[in-house]
Amino acid sequence: MSDHHQYAALTLTYDGAVATLTLNRPEKRNAISYQLIEELHHGLHEVRKSASYILILAGAGRAFCAGMDLDNLREITKHTEEENLADSGRMAHLFRTLYEFPLVTIAAVNGPALAGGCGLATLCDFTLASSEASFGYTEVRIGFVPAIVSTFLLRQIGEKPARDLLLTGRIISAEEARRLGLVNEVVAPERLLARARELAKDLAANSPASLLATKRLLRTYSHAELDHQIAAAVDENARIRTTHDFREGVSSFLEKRPPKWTGR
């Protein structure tokens, strides 16, 4: 057992072939804080070194992950260009680590999965959703750009539906997410974790070597293209943060008032 790290924003448990990482800031709707990003990196690294070869990613409480933490958002508006680039890079690295994770991954989405949280939910090999889950790339609503998630979304559901979700920022139901191909299966809320464990058990009946080799092969197909697309996305993500509309978007969001856009 390699579980030596003490987590504040996560829990990590092992059951034979299956590791379960649970986002555990229910009072903050599991929002993405700097601490959560760092701990997720740690947790993923630890799972990778363990004897498990299947990972379940879950959320504690009523939400899966409601996007960026408000304190983080406040901070971002004061960042320098270097800080913005480093920050975007960290987020891109987290998404990519999950997307290219060598073990088989299953997201068990219990409630809202929004913005970056929608990224985490959909970048797993399998996405199971409770009928109470909802999904949305809400970035444009607050003057942000869903840059990093867009490259993955295009691969997953194709151009037209991806443009719809990214440009409207609308929030969709688990059922619509399933129709679009973002979700594999919608289950009753009380069945969600049991269903994730059932799927993990089915997967564990396959050859671990074959599962890992298949994941390795899939990773090679997208690697070079992702390098190029993510570099462009990180630049765009950092650039938008210097605009007046981004600062206004964040302020209006935090102050719960309609934004006054200027296009600058």
C-alpha cells in the first residue's frame, strides 16, 4: 500500500485492483482550488505506483465539481502574465494527466460538473452519471475561454455539438450528455457508486496487461496533436485573463450581478 500522503481536499481508498479518488470539499461543491489541483496530481501519481489498475474518480456531497474555486478566481484577476501562463499550464497538465492516465479510469458523476469540473468528469475512459448530474462548459459566461477543455471536447463529441456547448455555456442534463456521447450511462443516484464498482469489476476480469497496452496505444494516437493544441490553448487561456471583460466577468459573478461587457 503506497498511501502515505495526507490529503485535505481528497480521499484515496484501495480495494484490490480498484483505487477510488474522491474530491472531498463538499462544503465548496468540490471546487477546483490550487490545493485540489496539487493533491489530484499527488493522488494520481500514488495510484499509478500502487497495485491497482482501475481508478474511480468521484465527488463527495451533492456536486461532482462546480468549477473554479471563488478564492482562486479572485486571485487570478490580480495575476501577472507569467503567473497566468504558469496557472494555465498547471490546469492543462492536470487535464492531460487524467486524459492520458495509463490505468483505466471511471468518473462517477453525482451532481453538477461545471467548467473545469466538467473537464475532470469527461476526460475519464468511462463517465457514469447520476440522473441528478449536470454538465456545462460555463466559461464564456464569466468572460473566460474554455481553451484547454475544447481540444478534448472536439475529439469526444465532434464539432457541431462542441461548438454549441462551448459558445453558449449552457448546462445540460445527464440524459442530454449521454445522447451527445459525453456520458456512457445514466443511473439512479443511489446506484451510482455501486454501478461504478460493478463496471470496475467487469474491467478487472480482463487482462491487466491488455488494458494497459490498449491505453498506451490510444495515447500514442493523440499525443503529438495534443502537444500542439494544448500549447495554443494555454496561451489563449492566459491571454484572456488580462482583458477588462475577464475582470468584469469575475467581479459580476462574485457580486451576483449581470456583467457589463465592453469587448476589451
